[in-house]
Amino acid sequence: MEPNDLARTIIIPKLKNTKIISIAGKSGTGKTTLALQIAGYLLTYSFPYENQCIWLQASELFPKKRLRAMFSKTSGKYSYLTQNILITPKNRPCVNYRNQSEIIKKFADSFLPPDSNCLVIDNISHHLRHYIGNQPSAIQVSNKLNNFYNKVLHPLIMKCAAEELLLILIHEATFHPKSDSERQYFHGLYNRLNSVKIYLRKTQDPPTFLMNFATNAEDPLEYSYAIKETGLVRI
């Protein structure tokens, strides 16, 4: 493992007061890689390995090739992770917002595998964005977002808290004209969560990857990083 591994050195130590990580950023900034890095570490940081991760393919296929590249050189880890990252739906991502919501509600209402310590949703905003985009008025948009939070997301959060599962939410991002900056979709909605908030971005001149990292209790910090075969590392 890289000595400047961001998951191990920066993110994991901040999970004492919350069990939710929100990872946002545009395509190509390493969101899914970072989630996989965190999940892989949590499942294999001590031996013998005994934990499992549930990975919801909400809109993105699970990155099997990336998993192999990140962990196949470490004896035993890759084989263990391929068997103990439980992917759902198995063969394809969710087809729409309703399908995604039904699966999340099922997670909240049913028993999860007893050795699970992590649940990843990749990504939670894609289908919601298209669903909200079809609402005819601002009032209906607000009502639908509140309904999603109260009836879909919040019960899942309570379930994860009760079973001490780390919940990792991956988000899409867009440019926000009023703040003149990039933000995750539904910024206000997800700011309700007591979470570790991670925003990944890439500057153009010079080309640099930057991670903005914040918790509810502390001021945000910024780190330069590189995307390597083993995951995101601080530079």
C-alpha cells in the first residue's frame, strides 16, 4: 500500500463521528476508484479477512478491471474481494429512479449480510437527476426531493447506523453559476447529512487533481493527489 494512500491516511481516521462518506466530482476525477480503495481497505486491513461490502450499481457498472489492477498484486486480497464485494443488481445497473429506490428501500427494510461493514451506491444522483428533471414546477421538485430524503435515503441511513455500516455515496457534479464553482447535484439535499464530504476536481492550468475534504465539525482541507494503480495518493 502506498505510504500516502488517501483512504488510509486521511479519510478513514475521520470516521469516528460519522459513518457516511459523500464523494462528488466530475467524470475522470477518481470517485469510483476512491470508493473502491476505501472499501478494499476496510475489508482487508486485518487478517484473517472476515468482512463484506454491498455495492449497488445504481447507474455505473462495478469496476471489475479496476479492482484487479488495484489489488491483484497483493497476495490473497484480490481473490477475497471478488468474492466478498456483493454486487447488486448482478448483471446491470438500475434502469431508472424507481428501480434504484426499490432496492434502497429493500436494504433499509431487510436483513443485510451479517459480516457487511460497508455499503457503496455508485452513483446515487444519476437517476434522481433525470426523475427531478421531469417535474413541471419548483414546488414539485422540492416535494420529490423531500420525499426521496424522507422515504428512501433517511431509512437507509438509520439502517446503516443501527448495523454500524459505512455508507459511501458517489455523486455526479455540475457547474453552479451562482457560486461560480462545481457542486454535486442536489447540494442542499445532501448537506443535511452528517458526513465526511469529499469533492474531487481537476484544474487545467497546470493539470492538477485536487481533493477538497471536510467534516461537519472541521474546516475544509485541500490535498493534491494522483490517480495511481493502487488508488488515490497524496502528492
